[in-house]
Amino acid sequence: MKPRERDTHKGDYGHLFVLAGAMGFTGAAYLTSQASLLSGSGLVTLGIPESLNDVMELKLTEVMTLPLKETGLRTLSTSCEKQVLSFASKVSAIAMGPGLSRNSDTQRLIRSLVSKITKPLVLDADGINAFEGIGNKLKKRKCQIVITPHPGEMSRLIGKKTEYIQKNRVSVAKKFSKEINGVVVLKGHKTVVAYKDMFYINESGNPGMATGGVGDVLT
């Protein structure tokens, strides 16, 4: 990232909307939001199931929160779609997925939001899982997209075994990038970043990253 100019303010560095978290997965929402601030976002707002809002306001001091309608299992509900889209139209970019759960109503919400959001979107974790077996539907959208699957999530997206993914990491990432016309970040040892015919292999990282929460920070 470029060094910051001295005469700037928080509005110069964007407003990120994080859609993350569910009952039992508030840590994912916390890690993604906090990492966004530490990475340089000027403002971060976390959209969270409304009953978990008090928890997140204790965990996070610099991140703003947006309480959203929830299911009986305390996950985001399809009934919050209009509120999410309205808020999403006012921000710079969106990160969606960490800890949202595999709840069927929440997964329907994710699919609908991806098809309607117009701001740049990073889709990870349960955001990706919402497209299990129907990965081609990710191309039916209006926004620029970066998806960040680990091998298991990529396996679910394209219907191939994880072993196949690992043996063909570059070709799998490039092919799916072309299919959805978006950036694919296939995580793991020597992470592959692909956009159509272009790709980059990240040689950094270490085995210490193989622990819960690291993926949420990477989002």
C-alpha cells in the first residue's frame, strides 16, 4: 500500500461493510472486522444478527455495527435483505461470509445479495458455501468480485474432490476465474491468485497459519 499523505482523513480510505457472524461464530465477525481496520480501512461497519449486537459492541470498539433481522437460530434472515442492500449502496466495498452459517434461509439471503450488490465484493467462507454445487451462478451478478476459497470450499463449488483441487491448483483457479469473470484466491500452501489467464503464486505463509480464525483475517 502507498504511504498515506499527511493531510488526509478517514473518509479518504474507504468504508467497508462486513456481513459476518451468527450464534456461535461471533469470533469470525470480530476477526474480519478488526483485520479490516488494521489493514487500512477508514471506516468499517459490521452487519450482524440483531440479538448478537450487544456482544459485538463489547468486542469491537472502533468498528460500527448494524443490527439486522435474524432467524430463530440467530443467523441473518432473508427479511433483512432490503436493509442490507440500502446500506451496501452507501459504502466503498463489501466483505461477506465469515461465520454466517449454513442455515438455509441465510444461504438464500447470500445468493440473492450477491446477484444484486453493485459495489466490489469479497466473498469467503459461508458466503462461498451458499453456492455449493451451483458455482456457475456466481457469474450472474452486477459487481466486481473476489472469492477466497480454501480447497474444501472450492471442492464444493465445482463438484471435484479436494485431492483433485490440490493437484491442479493453478488450472482450477484459472478456469473458475474465467467462468465467473472474477478473481479467485485459492488459499493454502502457495496460495494461487488468478484472474482469467493471469495468475500469481504467493510463496509467503507458514504452518502456524493452520489454525481457526486465520481465514477470517485473510478475508
